[in-house]
Amino acid sequence: MMHARGRALTASIRGLAALAATALWTCSGFAAELTARDVSVILFKAAPGSRPALNGKNLQGLDLAGLNFKSADLSKSDLFGSDLSGADLSQTNLSGANLDRVTLIGARLDGANLDHASLMRPSTTTTLTPNPGEAISFKSASLKGTKFFGVFAGSNFAGADLTDSVCAPINKTGFIEYIWRTDFSGANLSGAQLTRADMTQSRFSFAVLKDAAMHDTVLREADLSGAVLAGADLSGADLTGADLSGADVTGANLDGAKLHDAKGLETLKGLALARNFEKTVR
């Protein structure tokens, strides 16, 4: 009997804690204005060829996993902490949206507009080692001026436009940035536009930044002109044919980086302070 009462009391405490957390979330003004079911109904009822309107909505913390957003307008929406794993967000308008702390495991954002969105510390994998089956696709997406930070290892950014984007560390301690850095290891950035992008301390080891064929589609060479690659790890990265005109490689690790036909090498900034330039493949 005592054990049964103890279990009941524990369950009650957990229930009250959950209610308190919900109340705190609501009172803080963070509660979503739509439920996950509301969003599902809006998307389901959307007429073919239409663009479901979810712009400017507070959608924080919702379980939206696996949904097909049908090119919805989500501009300036607040999706903080929402679960978008396995969701199809292709061709959606997420410009100016808050995507901080979202779960994006296996999500598709091909051709999406994420200009000036915030994508800080998303959950992108279920394990410590990135799984190719969980990789995110940003193929041909627009991320101009986007601010993001996190692990994007193995993701597909082929043909994406990251002009003026920022994924540099938030803090400037000189140590934590080396551990917590935006990770593009093994990512496909072939044909991506990285003009003036701030990729300080980012990890690009074994990323692909060259012209390549993807499903019979030939993509353009990567453009890193004016990009800030200070302290970046470019070891083993394939930059064949990439435009590096005016890029800043101060302190970058270039060990084994492939620079066949790369453009603008003579204009690189901070080359004297780059590491292992003599070990590049040219």
C-alpha cells in the first residue's frame, strides 16, 4: 500500500511539475499561437499551387516532424525549439525566421529562402557521429545574410547562396571557439556562393567545394571571394576550381586541401599566417 501511495505521489509531483513548466512557458509569452494540429490542418487544406500562410506566427516548441509544408510562407515566423525532423520545407519562405534550437534531423530545405534567418544550435543528429541518413539538404537554398551556428556535417549545400552569411563563434575567448565551431565536415558545398561569408573557425575538413555532378545536374564552382576563413579547418577540403579571391585564411589549416585550378590564390589574405599551405595539393 505504501509503495502504491509513493508511486501515486511521485506521479502527482511529476504532473504538477509539467503543468508548472507549461504555465511558466505560457506566462512568459512564449506559448505558440497555433497547435501542431492547427498547422497540419492548414497544410492539408491548402489548395494545389497555393502557398499556405504561416508567416509571422509563433510556432515555438511544436512537434512538426515529417510534415510537408507545401512551399508555405513562414517568413518572420518563430519556430524556436520546434521539431522539424524529416519535414519537407523545400521552396518554403523562411526569410527572417527564428529557427534557433530547432530539430532538423533529415529535413529538406531545397530551394528554401532563409535569407536573414537565425539558425543557431539546431539539433542535426541523433548520435555523436553524424549519420548520412540524417543529413539535412539545403540544395540551392538561399541563406544570404543568415546567422547560423552548429553541426552541419554531411549536409548538402550544393548550389546554395550563403553570401554575407555568418557562422562565426559567438564568443571570442580564443579557446571555446576551437571546440564549439560550426561543422561542415564532409558537407557538399559544390557550386555554393560564399561571397563575403564569415566562416571564422568553421570546420570544413573533407568538405566538397568543387564543381560536381549531382543527379545529372552540373553545378557551378564554389565562390569564396572575400570570405573570412580565419582559423578555419580546411584540411583535406576539395576546393578544386573554387574562387578564393581576397579570402582571409589567417590561421587556417590547409593541410591536404586540394587547390587544383583554384582562382585568386595570389590575392589570399593572411597566407603567411596560414598553417600547412606547403602541404596543399595544387
